[in-house]
Amino acid sequence: MTTSTPAVAGWFTTGDDPRLVASRCTSCGTLVFPPPPAEAASFCRNPACEGETHEPAELSRIGRVWSYTDAQYQPPAPYIPTTDPFQPFALAAVELPEGLVVLGQVAEGYGVADLAVGAEVELVVETLYEDETGARTTWRWKPVVELGEEADQ
């Protein structure tokens, strides 16, 4: 049996209702994603706040495409290609109801032709790559198909 492990621990949850996990200042409520490492200096990223205590905060799964593009060229290391030759993939910057804009790959099987600024997308967890210890997962943005629309998938 292979195991499935997040490629970056602490940045997102898994399961039926995956969420990105931000850091929230307990003094002013400012959200930061990705969350800083636990061993990092604890200060609020809001310059008007002197807070030094933070807590994890799960973000909304649904957002709207703020911008998008595709990666036509293979990124440099530490990127691990999953195909040879390299297959381009789409990236979307998604604005969440909390006000953060989060960049991520678009779900497997979708590309820039499936995206539009303002379109609704949802967070999904998919395999990023596999190695000898199992699958490494990451979050991706999947276009939400409205009732009555044809899905290409």
C-alpha cells in the first residue's frame, strides 16, 4: 500500500473537504498564506498591529479566478517534472472570500481554455508526484461547472 503525504506539511488539509490553512493574528485577525514556519519570528504581517500570537485558520474552498496563465516551459529545480517530455500546465490566482489571492496549479485535465476571470473554482487535492515512499499531494484549483453546462471531463 502506498501512502499519500502533502508535499508541504501544514499548508492544506486533505479528505473530503480539503482547505488551505492560513495563519491568523489573534490581535487583529490578519490572515497570511502560506503560514510562516512555526520556528519563524512570530509577528503580525499587518504593519499597524503589534500582535505576536497566531493561530491556524482554515480558508474557504471556493473562490473566483483573479488571473490565470499557463506554464509553457518547465520550471527550474526544485520542480519535479511528472512527464517526459514536459507537459504545460495552467496556473490560477484565486481570490478567496477572506480577501487573500492564492496561486496554484489548475486541476488535472483542465487548462486555460477552461478558465475565465471571475469564474468560480474549488480547491481539490491531487497527486503532485510519486517517489519510493508514496504520493506527494498538493492543492489545485478545479473549475466549478454550473448546472446545465457541459463538462469536458
